[in-house]
Amino acid sequence: MKDNKDLKLAVLIDADNIPYSNVKGMLNEIAKFGIPTIKRIYGDWTKPTVSGWKSSLLENAITPIQQYSYTTGKNATDSAMIIDAMDILHSEKVDGFCIVSSDSDFTRLATRLRESGMLVIGIGEKKTPNPFIVSCDKFIYLEILKVGDTDLPGKKDFGVDLSVQSEATEKEVIGKDLINLFRTTIDDLADDTGWAFLAEVGGLIMKKKPDFDPRNYGFLKLTPLMKSLDKYFQIEEREVENKRIKHIYVKNI
């Protein structure tokens, strides 16, 4: 398996269902998962509703694909994206796909790509239907990417205080369902003493809940999120021999 930074990704954007306001933040997020070697955006560029995208295409090297709306009420853009995705899949030029849309019509496409061994990342608004979200390996909400354009509480000249919640976007409530997800995941990975490596916990949580992201709850990282739940979980930092890093372990209380 290639390292994430070496993964070649095809980025396919549905201009009809995604706002253009945070293109740079979206591409920066995608870069965390690999190299976007193919970047295409689909829409009917004769319509004024997608005109806002045009200024961003050259700046970010995104190739516009024209798709006329031949029939009222039918989304020709979806069909064009699906056909292109399958062509790219069979060309064997990429290791994964990033589908940028809030449309559930791409649910079957995401499932089909994963069946072929592709990494599938979804990006869309919080209104995205759940079937599309769970069909992806990872789903990221556009709303949390806007945090990068806003000063975070606790931000200092030398960095960011990760223990401070961001109020730059509306936070989701940490409810019983999330607490139970944490508890069961820790139990799944815990050793005989009940401790589990937090990095592995985070990885398994994302497999169970593809749209999980600490930023949804106002935290930049998983560690400060878990530390805020000290009523339910115990955190322990362990030094690694001959290394200037610490491993974080977590245990149910």
C-alpha cells in the first residue's frame, strides 16, 4: 500500500451542487490524502448559476467539462461525472477518487469504485444524504473547511492551542451516540489492561463513521476532543524511547 502522500487522486466536482466559496480550502484538504493528478469540474457553463466558479478554475488548474442540460429536470452533469469516473477507473492511472458533491445520486458510483479497490473521499455540505456519506471511505463537510479562513480562539503567534474549541463554524453536539461509539471502539482495540492507542481508535472510528471529524465538534484534533470528555475517558501520554514524541493512549472510565 502506498503512503498517503504518494496516492494519485482524481478529483471530480459537481458544480451544480457545490458552492465555489472555498475552493482553495477544499483542495488543501484533498492534498492531505494524496496528489490530485486529475481535477475536473462538471456543469452547464452557459448558465449564470455556475458563473462564480469560472474565476477559480485557472487559479487552481481545474479543467471545466461542459455538459448541456438537454432536458428540464434531468441532471446531465451527474451522468457525465459517472461516465468519466468509470473511464478513469479502467485507465488505472489513479489510486483513488474525490467526489465533490452533496448529491445522493453518486452513492452507487462511490460503492462501485470502492469495490474496485479505490480510496473514495467525499466532500459536500452537511445537507448531503447519509447513503452517499456512508458509501465513502471518508466524508468531509465543506462547512468545517471554512475554519481555516477565520481566526481561531486561542491562536497564538507560534501556533494554535489545540485544546481550545473553534467557534468559526456551527459545532455539532457531542451526544450519547458519539460517546458510545468511542467506548465500543476503545473496547475493540484495548489490550488486557483496557488501554488503546488513540491513533488506532481514530482510524477505526472513521471506518465505522466516515463523516467523523473532530472539527465537526469544534476541535482541530482528536486528542483535545477526547481530553474534553474526561468524565468518560482517561488519557495517558507515553514517551517513546529515543524519540522526542509521545504516544497517546485512551481508556474507558
